[in-house]
Amino acid sequence: MAKVNLDAIIPREDFEVEENATPGKKKETLSIEDIKSDSFFFSNVRKPDFQRETNEWDSKKIADFIESFLDGDLIPAIILWRSTGGYLFVIDGSHRLSSLAAWINDDYGDGSISKLFYDGIIPDEQIEIAEETRKLIRKRIGSYSDFKLALTNPEKVSPDIQRKAKNLAALAIQLQWVDGGANKAENSFFKINQQAAPIDKTELVLLEARKKPNCIAARAIIRSGKGHKYWSNFSKENQTTIQELAKEINSVLFAPKLETPIKTLDIPVGGKNYSAQTLPLILEFINIVNNIPTDFRESLPDDLTGDETVNILKQTRRIAWRINSNHSSSLGLHPVVYFYSQDGRHKVASFYATLAFVKELEEKKKLIEFCLVRPNFENILLQNDSLIQQINRKYRSATASYSQIKDFYFAVIELFQNGVNESEVITQLIKTSKFNYLTLTVEQNEITSNKFSTERKSAIYIKEALSNAPKCKLCGGYIHRNSISIDHIDRKQDGGLGTIDNGQITHPYCNTTLKN
């Protein structure tokens, strides 16, 4: 099931400057009254800035937890740390506390708290998941407003809600407190959160390296510059620039929204913007195009001003523009050809490989050479999807295999430039020592069901749609809706008019550079 985004419910705060916890007796339990947004307790609750986003639970898990609380079941204690400034930082239990607060405030990622947090712009996927969660909770449990109604008009709610509403005031969650300074609290967080529910590998990198410019840039891009501002300590100018760049890059990568099965060729370059692979994909994108090594946590300095984050985002946008956009530099690489399998699955390794491929084409000044063989090159990619899968399997991960796939692309282009026919390119390629492990034998999975799976539905559509897909009139490559230029057949400077008959569709780069 899709995960529910409750990240807005508890705001973040930087507590590193606070070194000593405030002494004195602390609360031992948490009641429903304490979780109301206007309570003295909840108004001071914060997540530390290194806390992972509160978006790991699906609708069922949230409903299960709220139901367990109302039934009086044993619930693990929430662990807090109190700063000298008076904030109550959640060290463990953010999802538990946020789930109850979401129920009370009727905000499962789309309510008033979330709208304020995301500056009024919430992704459609997040709204859909929030509404699904709301419907499930109303059906299984009832809304918080129903429980309030039971106090004044019990006849208007079910007997079960009446009974649970009477018990609500007596229910409580145990609290535990971390004593000591900020370092002790941070160490406690990482120790606790790597046990029962380990933090995702990429999320852990981003948390531990949260002041590195590439990590700040990745956080900005994934939420399109909205949500918690990890860049809030920078100057206003840099904050604004980061948000604008992040929003533009997010749009290039994830618009239009991907829906499956695929029923249109108008699909996004980066796959789904709301999946487990999105954050690693964005971080690796940034690292590849900015030449940031995998061990950057040791070699890359923290960004204290935002200048380096801005520089990284500008370079990331430049390559994003080059790959697929309406910018004059855009090659308009069609996602179906370069980034998806024949059955509509987003290929992360191919995405990384294409980034590296385009970057090297630029560095070696071979963009025009690529355009001259592009139709044949794209045919090779479409007809030999299994070879890319074999490379990926051999090297076992997208990050390990993408450079090999990039080399495969260059080897194909070199054979074309040497005059090898399209029908012979792969045969010659797999005879080389570098790619002799590849085989043209395609494994066929036996199909016993008479129903079309999501993947097979996508494959049928893609096969049919590509046969009629528009192509650039200058290079012959496939054209995508996000990267279309209208070109004069007879140039304006040669007297060409803006008539329909004198127009043709091209890639922006072909129109501005290849043609000239």
C-alpha cells in the first residue's frame, strides 16, 4: 500500500545549539488532550532536523494504531528530549504521535496543517492517499469529530463510538525521556531507529550528511521546494533560488504524473514522484552530474551559506534541461525509449547511464555525432532491452552497472560511425571482450493466466503507440511532449513564412544547433 505523508504534523527544529537539558520533573504519560494542536504540550513538540520524514506508514497501519490506542492496548513509549529552549523533541515515536494528531486534526497529508506546511501546493498522489486514509478510518473507527459528538449528542453516533468516547479521557501513552545534551539525544535517535525499524539507506545518508549541499539539494527537489526548509539558515536570496530551481527540476523529472498501466506516451523522465526509489534516484542524479563521489560524506564540505547548494542545483537543472525539456539545449530524449522497459517499468540503471552518457557527450563535444545516428541508436535500445537488463544483473545494482551501460551506448555509436549496419551492431558488440557475456537469447516467462497483467497492458500499449509516435524531422529521433520545438522548414532569415506548410516539429537542440 502507498505510504501516508504525515510530515507536516510535527514541525522540525535544529537543536544542536542546545547542550543541556532542562532539569526538573517531566510528564510520565500523554493523554488525548495533550495531542490537541492548541495544548501547551503539543504546541512545543518538535522533530529534530535530522529526523527522517514521517511518511513510512500506510493507511492500514495508521488505522491499526489509532484503533489500538482507543482499545487501550499496550503501546510502546514515546521517547522525548527537552531542550533548554523548552522544545520537546521526539527521539522515537514520531509516527505514533503524528497518527493520533492526524486523527484529531483530520489531516492525513491534505488538511490545514499540511496545506500551510507545503505552501498550499500538495501533490495529487498525496491528496489521493490522504482521502483513502480518511475513508478507511471513518469506516473502521470513526472520525474524531464523531467522538466529540458522542459527548453532547450520543444518540447521533454508534454505540461503539459512545463506549470508546467515554474511555478516551482515561487513555494515555507512556513517555520516556533522554537525559543529557544534544549529542546524547542525537546518538540515542540513531541507535533506536536502526533497531526495530531501520532507516532506509539513502535516508540515513541524508540524515547524517544533512548539511552537505547535495543532500540539501535532494531534499529540495523531492518536494519541489516545499515542505520543511532544510535551507532556512541561508540568506533569503539563496533560499528563494533553491526553491525555484528545485521546483523546476522536479517538474522536468516528474511531470506529467505517471499512471499505470501506461496508456499514453506522455510519461515522466524520472518515474513516480511518490515511491521508495525517488529519493535515491534524485540524490544519485545530483551526484552523477556534479561529479560527487560515493564517499562524499568525508570529502564534501558542509554548505554554510547555500552558495554551493545553488551551484549544484544549477548544474543539475542544466543536465535536466539537456535530457528532456523545452529549453533550447534539450535533446528531448523520449522516456519510453531511454528510461522505461518495454512493459512500462522505470529503469533506474538506464536513467543513471543516460545522465552519464549525455554528460560525456557534452564533455567530448559529440552531441551532433550522436544526433546523426540517433534513429538507429534508439532502435537498438528498443529492440535490445534484455541486454541492458543483463548488464544490470551482472553488476547487481543500478549504481554499479550504469557506467557499464553508458559504455555500451558509446560502443553502439562507434559501430554506427564505423559504417556497421544496424542489423549487425549487436552481433559485433557481443563478440568484444567487454560485452562477450551478453546473449541474444531472450528468456520467455510462461504465461498461464488469461488476464492481462498491468505490465502486459503497458507493453501492448507501448508497442502500438510507438509505431505511430511522432519523430523529429531533423534527426529522426522520437519526440516527447515535454520537448517539442516548432521549426521553420525554410528559415525566417531566408524568407520563410509562419505558415502551417512551412512548419515541422523537432527537438529544441536540433532546431537551435543541429540545423545550423
